Amino acid sequence: MPSYPYLDKINFPEDLRNLKETDLPAVCQDVREYIIDTLSDVGGHFASNLGVVELTVALHYVFQTPKDKIIWDVGHQTYPHKILTGRKKELPTVRKWLGLSGFPKREESEYDLYNTGHAGTSISQALGEACARDLMGENYKVAAVIGDASIATGMALEAMNHGGHIKPNMLVILNDNYMSISKNVGSISNYLNRIISSQVYNRGKTAFYGFLKWIPLIGPALQALAHNMETSFKHFMMRPGGLFEDLGFTYFGPIDGHDVNRVVQMLQNLSKIQGPILLHVLTQKGKGYKPAEADPIKYHGVTPFNKESGKMASADANKIGLSKIVGKTLIDLTNKDKRIAVITPAMIEGSGLRDYQETYPNHTFDVGIAEQHSVAFAGAMTNGGAIPFMCIYSTFLTRAMDQLVEDVSLMNLPVRFVIDRAGIVGPDGETHQGLSDLGYLAGLPNMDIIVPSSAQDIIDSLHFMKDYTEHPIAIRFPKDNGDLRELKFEAPNQVKKGKARLVSEGKDLLILSLGFMLPIAKQVAEILQSKGITTTVIDLFWLRPYDSELVHKCIKATKQFVILDESYLHAGASGYLLNEIPNHLIGKFLKTFALPLEPIHHGERNQILEHYRLTASQIVDDLLPSLQK
């Protein structure tokens, strides 16, 4: 069992604050080693956590947490924070069923103020905390930690605009590591890079120091003094942080975020300044672990790996992620039709689009963490004759609801929505579950919806969607894999609009199955067959428009019917389907098997299904009393 001389003495931030400031670099080394040792065994968010070790230690050393408030943006970089706030021994359970969340979680600790999984929220929350503090006459510090990708979101800039206007005492720490999950894009990213690497600044600084060095007798002393005056010098040379100061924040930085003592000193000094402040801190994702430093994208989230080599377990060569199937299919489609454009909000890697971007860089539009903009942008591209495929996670599409309604649906613009991570996503937990999309998509005018039940369905559907111009259309699928040996990329199957599939026939029960619940539906039918109960299974490949002819015919021919839907019960497909089925057939409806309307916590898909009684055997147990009457 490894020992960590300083970390072993720390269970809560007050233990950290009892140490000498000179001990902090050793504390950081222990925290970093503990993260590497633990995650090499269990996996989890990796590179981002290694990058914020010093910043986290400095914050808890200076701030009197939990009285003082630290609010983390996105939250996948909070493992050091969890280690220092009473959850060190639980880190091996991170992202596992009934274990620690991979994000801040209020239910876990008083040190976690908000359940955070989406970007751009922390400044709004910090501003709200600061204003509540002042309204109630309290006295404590408030800080938001936000990344250089997140600060470009509309919500973050709106919050800064508001904070700069009302000017409460608050601190925004801009953790600038040049990237979110993928490399950052956009003008604000370029602006931050200019602050750091301005040629005018660097040339001027070099010339200035060179001039001081050659002054007789006192030159070296003046040169040392100039290093301590560098912040003032930068203001003189290029006015760094001008954007933030124009928004009403006093800007400081950039400083080295891996110099823990420098960060501590800066935080102590800034606590004496009134008004909203932005501290620009430079960090490196993967800091302290060579493979992660070299490839922070690969090591953003890791499965168990060999600590010495960094090598992760090899995946089955015959398996391909559904996201990568999308990317490969879109390359094939663009090879034949150069009107295609692919749009994603900062999810090139997650949405399987890296090869597409490298093949067709001019057809790829990574808009950054700007979901609202991405949807309106896609709608406008259709008006110009392009064929946009909007690739987005289900959980992130909810951030663009207004644009879905106003800028696409009501105007009937034929955007092709490719919705990844639909259904249960597993270890990322409640902020990332894709359990609401079917409900709101089915409630939009003009929106057509495909719900594939296999990897081949995705290929077939994307080919169909390319030339589909009647309405906006969405395809949604889970985080899963396909078998390369079974896929036909070059010769996809023909898709007929509004046609479902009859999988099996029986007279006792009809199962209307949505998407990747189909294997469970088939298992239910097999178990019931062994008990003398025959079952019809329909794969509702098309949800909207749905195959009313087939569905109504099968309802008439069976005694009862149920719906299987990997969505929230009250935000899935049931409401739409039950309103489409004629009244004289509704009496045969038994129930919908879906997720209850509560936060669905992290864990493997099979664990979550079992917990909510959605495995085949559990569904059969629930059905038998009604079927055997």
C-alpha cells in the first residue's frame, strides 16, 4: 500500500491549513501521486484533475472552506477537491454504482455547492451566492473556478456582464489549459492565447530586461526588480485582460498555476481588493504524468491503465463505438455530396468526428460550448442550401430548447439532428443521462424522429436523412458499440419513412419497444413463451411519424400491450404514443416500463436497469399477475 507522507495527515481542509506554506509543494506531489495510483486501477477523469492539483490545494489553504464558497465549473476536475474534503478513501469508488460521483454533488459533501456537469454555470452561481451574502449581511468569500472553454459560453459572459455592473466582492479564477475535452476554438480562445504569447509583449520584455542588464552596477538588481513588476509591465505593454476589465472585472495574471506558493500569495493579496476580480491562471492538463501531458485528449477519461507505461487495456478490435460509426458514415456521405456540413458544440472527440474533421476540415464546424448558437446556425445553413448534420449529446441538446422551437421547428428547417448518448449513460450520472429528448422532440411541430435499435440502423438512417428535406429530423442512440463484422457501410439498407418492424407475433401481449430496449423486449418474449404466454414485439424504429397501421393492427390482435422506453416515464415516448392510439384500443394498455422521474445516479447501465426493475426477468415478474388473470 503506497504511503503519502503529507496527504496521509489530511482528511479535511483544516488539516491542510495547519501545515506550513513551505509544505504545500509536497502536499501537491502526494495528491498527484494518489490520483495517478488510484485512477490507474479504477479509471475516471484523469488529465483535467492532474492539471488543477496546485490550484485546488491553494484554494483550500487560503479560503476558509466550507464557510467560504468555491464553485467549480463543469466539475470533472474536482477529484483533488474531493480528496481534500473528506472523501480521500472513497476515491477508488468514483463513477461506480453507489460510489463517488465524478462531478461535484451536493448530496456527497457540504463542500460541493452544486451538482455540476454542464459548462458555463459557475459565474452565475458565484454571483448569486455573493448577492445573497450581501443581502443577508453575511461575511464570506466566493470564488468560481472556470475553464478557458467554459468562459466563452453565453451564460458565463452574461454573468460577467451582470457582475461587472453590480460589482459585488467575488473572484473568478480562469483556469486556462488551452482546451476543454478537445482543443478549444473561437475568438476568445485566440484572445487568451494573445495575452499569453503576444509577440509585442515578449519582444518588449526581452528588450527591456536586456537594457536593464547592461546598466552599470545596478543593472542586475534592477533586472530582478523588474521580474517582480512583470504584471504592471504587461499592463503597460498590451493591456492584458482588457475584455474582462471592459466587463467590469479587475484582471490579474496570467500566473503559473503549478507554482502553488505563487497562487497562495496571489489569492491572499486579492482577498484585500474590493469588487469583482478575475485571476488568470495557466495550467497544463495531465501535469506530472508524461503520457497525459503528451496526449491530454486520450487521457481526458481513462479506463484502468498500466502506471509505468500509460497503456490502457486494448479494446476488442471488432467493436466500434456508435459515435465513430456516425463519423465514418458522414465521411462516406460527404465523399459523394459536398453540400454536407457537420456541426458540433465542442464534442469532436466525444461525437466520433475526429477522422471526419481531418478528412473534411472545411465542412466541420466546431462552435465551442455554444449549444444555442449551434442549433440556430444549423437551421440557417439549411436556408442556404447546405445539408447540416447537427451532432450533439442528448444532455447538451436541452441547452438549446429555445432554438429547437423558434429557429428550427416552427420554421420547418430540415436540420439533421444526430443525438448521441441518449438513454442511460452510466458513470457520468444524472447531469449526463439522455432521458428527456424523446419527450420534448415529440412535442415539437414538424419534428420527425428515428429511434434505431442497432448499429446498422444508424448507418441506414444517416443515408436516409441526407436527402430528407420535408422536416427537421432527429436520430437518437445510446453510448454503445457495434460489431464491424456485421456492418454494411457501403451497401446500407433502404429506410422507408414511418415504418416500424414486426419482430415476433403472439396473441397475449404486445410490446412496443423503443431503440436499444429491443434486446430486453426479445428476452421478455422468450421468458413469457416458456410460460405459455405468446408475445408480439414491435421495434418502433420510426417514432414520428409512427407506423399506425402496424401498431393498431397488432393492438387489436393481442389482449394487452406495454411500452419499453429508456427515457424518463413522463418525458419519453409514452405521452406521444398514447395520444396517437385510438380511444377504443387504449383500454388494452397495461403500463410503460421506463425510468422514474428522479435523478438517475451514476453506475453501469445494467446496474441502473436492475435497480429500477427494467431487466427482462424483472419486467416478466411485474407482468405475470396481469397476464395470468
